[in-house]
Amino acid sequence: WAHLTLGAVDSAEQYAARARALAERAGAPLVAARATSNQGAIAWRRGDPATAEALFLQALAVQRAHGDDRETAGSLNNLGFLYSTDLADYA
């Protein structure tokens, strides 16, 4: 996340992808979902809202399935901003 904040989008994507793969191999679905959410934020920053939406929805499904209310709220917040800005889907 720090790399994205600093504008190092390429390295942020590499670290997010590695984190997701490691979490998946370790059997840590909520950690993988967080990394997936980060990948969504990176896609959004790159100007790819469709990919961002897909990644946020993937993360949301895992978070809901595991009852992680805090991260679920974060994903819903990300989706709300995405829909109300880049996707102009106000409903």
C-alpha cells in the first residue's frame, strides 16, 4: 500500500500480487481478500474501473463469506466511490 501511496504503481501491483499468492498458498482467505482489494485500488488508480470493480467484488464475496464486517465495509465503501465516480452508476 505504501508503494501506491508514493505513486510507485508498478511495484505496488507486484507486491499486491505476491501478497495475494502467498496468502492463498497459506490458506489465509481474508488476507488474500485484502490483497485483492489492494489490487482493485491499483487498477482504479491505473484508470481501469472495470477491473477494479471485479477485484473489489471478489474481495467482498470472501469477506462476507467469512463474516469480516470491517473489511466488508471497506469493500462496500470502495465500490460506492467507484460506482459514483468512474462508473457513474448511481443506483
